[in-house]
Amino acid sequence: GIRLVSAHPVPCNYFQRIENDLDELHVHFVHNVSTDQYGLDEFPEIRVTETQYGIFREGIRKGGGANATRTAHWMMPNIHFVDLPPSPDNQDWTIHLAWRVPVNDVSMTTFSISLRRGDPNDPNLRETKRAPLVPDPTFLSEEILAGRMRIQDVDPNYRGLFVVQDNVALAGQGRIVDRSLDRLGQSDKGITLLRKLWDRELKALKAGKPLKDWHRPKERLSLLVNAPTNMADMTS
């Protein structure tokens, strides 16, 4: 297939970006300009499970087409492995692996590798190095956050649209969000579990007790676009 490697800054606290990785439903609101276009319009039932490596997330949908059950794996402490739905830049599902790296209290950087469908025998598709985005998604994000433009003003076919949408949704809550204002619900099961895991592990660390031995299993992690794996082998 086609392998894409990228890095981009995110204007908010690292943990906000991590929590967004566990929010399956946000794709219908933050990215609805794109998801509506490609038929991902069924709200999912959210299921999350603690695993040997972190959290297995499912967005269970019953419809056809793009309304497939979407899976993701969040690996302690900062890795996100997921199927990305079709977008203006690519009308197929994409395997996406991302590392969320803190820079300071109010910013972090995402490093990612994505794999798209393609003929593996075509030497021209082994790896694609794309030109920098113009305009830069960080510039657009800051312009929107400052009220000088609207996110609706961004070209819906702009390749960095998902980045801008995420940046605005994340930083728009505040660069360090006030979680005392949270009203978590059924769609926030992943965020709730994530916070419980960090609370448990940090309390153990403070008390000098052993932490969980987080590790990825030898089996292939299941995604929508590859063969399923027996989840019993991955859960704790």
C-alpha cells in the first residue's frame, strides 16, 4: 500500500489529545463535514475493554457501507492505533498509528504513520512524501480560535481539514481543560476508563507499589481493515 509519515503540533495539553483518542463519537460532530459526505452517519454503541497494552475500543454500528463497526487500540502511555474513515483526501479506510508526545503543558506533537490501500508491487506506491500543507493547519487553527475566521471557511477538500477540526475542538476547551465542568455520559466510556487507569497507576506509583506490566501481545491487533483477532488473548 501507500505509506504516509507525518508530524504536526497540537495546541493543547497532551492529556486532552489522549482523551480525544478514546472518544469514538466525536468523529460525527468534529468531522461531520467529511463523515456525512461518505455515509458514516450511524451513531455507534461504545464498548471499551482494558487490555494487556491499554484499552480496546469499539464503535459498534449495524448499518452498511461506511457504517461499519470501528475498532481502535490505545497503548499505554501514548500510542493510538485505529482505522480512519474516508475523508476528502482519501475515499478509503486507512490504518493509522500515532504517537502523542508532550512538548510543554499547553502543547504537544503528533507523529504518525498511515497505510492506505494500493498495489504493493507498484514501486511508486511504497512510500509517499507529500509537500507541506498550504496554508499550514496550525495557522488556520489559531485564526479560527482567535475568531478571525470560521472552520466552515476552510475548503472541505483541504488535506489538513481533520487536523484543523481536531485542533479547534481540543484547544477551544482551553489549552488545559477544566475537567470540573465535565458531564460525561455513555459515549464517554473510553475517557472514563482511561482516567481510571491513570488514577490507579499513579496512586500505585506514589505508594511505591508495582505498576501494571503493559505490553503488546504477539497476536495481530484487530482492525476493521484486517483479519479479526481473538480478543480473549488480548484482554487482561
